[in-house]
Amino acid sequence: MHQQCPMQWGDIYIRVPERMSEAASEYLHDLGSTAVVFHEQATISPQHDPCVETLSQPSEWTVLQGALPLDAMLSTHVAALQQWISTWAQEVPGVQLYCRPLPDVDYLTQWQQFFQPLYIGERLMIRPPWDTSPIPPHMACLTLNPGPAFGTGTHPSTHLCLTRRVWFRHSESGSPATWMAARRGRGS
């Protein structure tokens, strides 16, 4: 079966006076940007990521950020944006356009790098399935796929329940792995 390559995108920034921001946003949408971010009182700053710098002084300028596919139509879309901007630039000097390839990032899994194992007391470790760090011999390990049902284990009520569970079981005999396995899947 043929696997489709992920689509590449171009990051598009337009700096316009605030009063033109809705028209510029609509134009970006018309060209194919499915979303437009408004950065109020800002300027285009290519050295930042995103390429926007918020101004410390009040400003009438807004930077709009959109994304267009890096395909055969991109040069046509950028030329149309340049034409649209040049029309307005005669009336309002300072309108700017900046384009760059959007970094290729797997946004669906990028968050996983920030999820670290959670330790409850000295006897329980909660970790996601992609974590392969060694389990200390004195600890039970609960592997959870973070999501809407259980989350990450960091919610205060969840953390309290797990802390109490570890505390109550601390004096019972058996290894941590034994008492965790004995209660798994029973809603307790």
C-alpha cells in the first residue's frame, strides 16, 4: 500500500494596521489558510519562533499568522498576497509580508517529550508506555497511556487517592508489584 508523505506548510506572516486585520485574515482564508492567528500590538521578527515580537509600547499594528501548503500554488498565493499588500501599502506604509517553511514537527506526539514518570511516595511509579527508564526494584510501576479517562495521574484528587493507597498498603506484606496487580481493574 502506498504511504502518503506528510504535507509541508509555509508559515505566512502579514503585518497590517489593526483596522485592516479582518480583511487580511479573510484574504488569507480565501487563499487556503485554514486558521489565522492574530498577534495584536506586534511586529514581524524572523529570529523568533513564531516570527512575532510583542511590542512594549501601544501600537496600532497587528501581525497575522497563517499557513499555506508548500505546493505548486504557493508562489501564486504569495504573489497574490504581495499584490494585495502593495495595493494597501500606497495608503498605509509599513505593511509587511514574511514567509518561511514551517518546521517539520510531529505535533501529535511532540507533547510526549514533556511527560515524565510520576513518583507517588517511595513505592509507586506512574509512567507512559513510551517511557523505558528502569523501574527501581522497591517500586511498583503503573503504565498509563495518558488520556481523558485517567489523564496523567497529576490531578490533585488522583494524586491524593494514589498517595493514600500507597500509604495504606505500605504496612501490608508483599511486594509493591503484588498489591498493585491484586487490585488492578476492579474499580478500587
